[in-house]
Amino acid sequence: MRRVLLSTTVVLGTLLAGCAQFPDEHTRPWGDPPSLEPQAGPQPSFESEAPPPQTGTRPDEPAQPVGCEDPDPAVVATCLDPVGAIAVLPDGSAALVGERATGRVLRVARDAEPVELARIPVDASSGGGLTGLALSPTYHEDELFYAYVTTGSDNQVVRVAAGDRPKPVLTGIPKGSRGNSGALLDDGQGALLVATGNAGNAGNAANPQSLAGKLLRIDGFGKPAPGNPDPKSPVVVSGLTDPTGLCGTPALGMYWVTDRLADKDALFRLKLGEPLGAPSWTWADRPGVTGCAADPANVVVALRDAAALYTLSPAPDGTVTGQPAKVMEKTYGRFSAAALASDGLIWLGTANKDGGAPISSDDRVIRLEPPTGGTAGKD
């Protein structure tokens, strides 16, 4: 176990999400099955042309709030319930934010009051609740989004239109005394990736007939997506425990999942249709990994219990080169969600009201340039 002082720079920019779309079940059927191979075209990079918002006079000392008024220019929304998931809107200026325990989904933007779009019934016990959000690939047309939620009897993926009742599209994901967290990601090819927990039973993750402990790939109606290795099954990877974040570069077919194992926290590189394999990085001190954001060269992992971010630089094969760095420690408290915007900035949510030391403006949504420098955590 060692602690190394590092300075690392994470440069961010535009992620290309591909052009495939979820079909509308009332207008047209699925077309030819999409390929799981990376799409040709310009490669994404983490460069931003616009000047990023700054976090007060020093990155580690944001300005202090008064009540719900927070003068820190990086803070987008305040006085929320603990955040469970974030999905950034296409232009990067606003985001959908899900509160884990209330099931509320809000549209938040700087200098605007949050707008409640939906309130999804959830069971927030045993680590469940609303833990995943993803936009429809045609959000600019239909304003649909998807949520991963825990109910009284199972875990589900639901489709939501603002102001309408949520419509379950995938039900029956096992629920247990733990391992109920899940995450969602648009794969950029018209399908939805769903990371599911093992419901507290490692046997579920190994059972090909169970939806628990898996990475699933489904269409917009919860069916196995065209192009899956097994056309009759939504399962594309098995062996997850309690996944808390799903991120990647869809244009290159690169995906990552943060997972809380029985004895450590871990970051896995996912290859659809292949075994889970060994973690790319592990944390023996279990800092509470949550959401993540990634480009082809870098992964940023949000930490809940350690109240920090971790920056890693994986090689093309998924192994981590160099020593990762722990940054922004105790700057905004317990990070609970992360997402990358099209302009290269990171959106973060906090959960200080859930086991932390909240300040008057908690819980918050933050939008900022990826941090630089910091002290490495123990590996």
C-alpha cells in the first residue's frame, strides 16, 4: 500500500455517440441489425473550445453558500435530495438529474430553477432507488429518457416522457438485500446498455438465465437488441456485483463499469460478448466508487465515501498506465454521479445528505472542467 503525489491532466472534449437510433414502436420496425464493431469516422477527443467554468478562487476552495444560494460558478443546482444519476442533454448546457430516494427527475441548467419532469415510484432501501439515467438517442425529437429503478418487488428499466407515467420496458431484474444498484448508457448504435447488480447473490451473476449481475443490451422496448452475440438473449457480459457507473466512448466500442465487489472496489473494461475478465484497477480501501466519465485515453471515477475523484489513464487493452491520482478530495463532499457532456465538461452530483456532512446548499449538481493534479489514493 502506498500513497504517491501525482499531477495529472485530464483533457476532455466531444464524444461521438454514433447515429443509430431507438425505433419508435408506433411508427416503424427495427431495420437491419447494427454491428457491434466500432464505427468509422472522426475520433472523439476531450478538448473544449469554450472557456470552462471555474470553481471559485481556488479549485479546492469553492465559494461558500448562504442557504440555497451558492456563489460557486461551477454549481448548477442546489438543495436537492441525494443525486442518484445524471444524463447530460445533447448541447451540454443542461442535464437530467435523478434523485435516488425520491425518484424525482429534474431538468437543471445554470441560472434557472430546476424543472420536475417526472416522479418515479422507487424503493430506496438496500442500495436501490433511482440509480441510472440515459437519454433516448432521438431525445431532440421525442424528449424520452430511460431510468433504472428499484421497486417493491424487482429492479426495472422504465421509459419516461415528461409529464407522463413511466412505462416499464424491462422488468423482473432480481432484487435482494444488497446489490440493487444499476446503471444505463446509450451504446451509440441504437441500443441501451444496462448494468445490473447481483441482488446479493453471486450465483445470480453466473446464472445465464438470470438478469442479475449482468451487462444487458436491449432495444427501446426491453427486447434483446439486434446484433447481440446471442440474438435471443439481452446478456452481453456476466459477473457484475454491484455496478454503480457505466461510461465509455461508444464510437469506438469502448465501455467501462465501476463495481463494488465483496472485498474491494473495481473498474472493469467491458467487451461485449466476452468474459468480464480481471479489473483494470482496484481499490482495496473501498472508497465507494460511483459514476464515471471516459474518453479513449482517460477515465474519471467519482468516489462517494472518499469524497473525491480518481483519474486514470488506461492503455488500449484496458490496463492502467502510470499511477492514478485522487483529486478534488473533500471539495464538494461525497460524489454520487458523473457524466460527460458534449462540450468536454464533467457534470457531477453529490450525496452529502446521505451519510456525509451537508452544507446549506446540498445536495448539488456541479459542472466543471475536469480537475488536474492531486494525491494518489492507495491501490
